[in-house]
Amino acid sequence: MIKQVQGLVLRCVGGFYYVKTTDGVYTCRARGAFRRAGLTPVAGDQVLIQPQEVDMTGVLQEILPRRNVLVRPPVANVDLLVLVASVCHPTTNTLVLDKMIAVAEKNHICPVVLVNKSDLGDPTELENIYGSVGIPCYIVSARQPDTLASVRGLLEGKISVFAGNSGVGKSSILNQLAPELVLPTGEISEKLGRGRHTTRTVSLYPMAGGYLVDTPGFSSLELDRVEPIDKETLADCFREFRPHEGRCRFSGCAHYREPGCSVRNAVEEGAISPSRYASYVAMYEAVKDKKEWEK
Ligand SMILES: Nc1nc2c(ncn2[C@@H]2O[C@H](COP(=O)(O)OP(=O)(O)O)[C@@H](O)[C@H]2O)c(=O)[nH]1
Ligand SMILES: [Mg+2]
Ligand SMILES: [Zn+2]
């Protein structure tokens, strides 16, 4: 009987997989069968390995079923997508944020919004939009570590991917959350990032029984190969629309220009944020005329 143990892939570098098990981190090679089947283990994967205790090496034998997997950065079994926005420098594009939230919802990843740099300006506008949606929204400042206490609690035991425009403060926040981390921030990180994209490796940084993943910017985030979300699924990805299901005058209402639309009424009454609805309309218009064969 060959011994097998279960572990978590923390990092993949040059064909080596660092797999954390209850008795330590094993440096593993993947079984050749993976390559032949076009399968690649990624950080976040739960795997079975054949361990060799003498030198803490092993062979990665099997990838256990994934709950989800991101294309870029390649990470599996993501619990939270932490979207970092900032009050200023850079300003937040709510359409980009809402697109990310929608794709997270579609992939059963819980979106979280952090409004950072609250020491520099008024976070009320973003707080009003996202606080009312029912997705966790926190006003924080990487310069005021106290503001991050409740965020730390939320991340406990989870795999969390941090995303947001370059410069919003992702790395600064991660450094505060996990003090043993020393991620480069600001201009230094921009210089390091340039031209290194092809060799970038994804790491899961341990924090409070969970793991954190940093990403350089929205442009390096790809949650889903099949984009955009089709028009039938889009409304489901806006969670504040869900209570209106079945309440519109027409069944199959797209909440677009139809009369008697419960979602549009809610926007007019101020129960749904106009900014969120505008994002929905922009995303809907991008897919509404797509034919089946164009997808
Ligand atoms: N005033 C202020 N500056 C911040 C805050 N968070 C980050 N910064 C600064 O914003 C710049 C970009 O931060 P960085 O963490 O590299 O952003 P990233 O590109 O999202 O990882 C750096 O100069 C940080 O010092 C904050 O909460 N308040
Ligand atoms: Mg960074
Ligand atoms: Zn409707």
C-alpha cells in the first residue's frame, strides 16, 4: 500500500509544487500524467501526494475537486475576492468594480469591498453604494492599522485574493494584515513589476489560519475564461436585484427598458444605487445582441 497524504498547494515554481500537509511542507514534482492530460495543479489546490519523509520531497498524485479556479492569477478554491478601492489617487471606476463583483458572484466567490485611503478623503460615496448592496464593505486606511481589525477577522481561515487598480494600496494593506510580509509598495513595486509578468509566481501567504494572494492590478486579474456574462445570468450577479425576481410586470424582464420593472422602480425610489444600476445597463448592453454562435 503506497502512502498518500492530503495537502494544500502553496506555491508552484518551475515545475515544483510546495505542498503543505499536517507534517510540514513537501517539495513535490507532479506525476507525468497531469501534463499529458493538460492538467496543471495551481496554488490553492487540495492535492494527494506520495510523501518521502527523509528529505521532505514527494510526488503530486491527484488534484481533488475544485470549488472554483481563477485563470489569472492561477488560484483554486478561492473564498473571497477582496476588491480594494481608494477614496482618491487613483479614483475608483465603479463599472470596473461592478464587473469584478459580478464575475465573483458567478463563480461563487464572495466579493468584499475595502475602501482604502480613508485618511485622505471622504469615503461616504463608495460606502453608500457598496454598503447598501449587501456585500461586506469596510472603510480602511493602510496608514491607520486599527481600521483593519475587522477585516482580519473576516479573512480568518479563508483563501482571499486581493485585487484592485494599481496604486490603491493592496500591498500596503497586506503588509499590515500579515506583519511578517514585506511586499514592495508604491513606485518600487511598479519598477519591480515591469517586465516580470511572465515569471511571476503566485504565492499563498499564510494569515490567521487562512491565506492571502496579492495581485498587481485589475489588468492581471482574469476570473473566468468565458466572458462576458450572458444576458440571462447577468441580473443574478447583482445580488440586490434578486428580491425583485418575479415582481416585474413581464416575466423574463431584463430590467432594461421594460415598463413596470420592479428593479427600475427600486432605482427611482432610491432603494437600488443608480451607480450599480448604470453598471448593470452597461454590461447588459454589451451582451444583449450577442447571438449564441458569437459567444
Ligand atoms: N495616505 C495613504 N496612502 C496609502 C494608503 N495605502 C497605500 N498608500 C500609498 O499608496 C501607494 C500605493 O500603495 P501600494 O500598496 O503599492 O498599492 P498597490 O499597487 O495596490 O499594491 C503607496 O505609496 C502607499 O504608501 C492609505 O491608506 N493612505
Ligand atoms: Mg502592489
Ligand atoms: Zn425588471
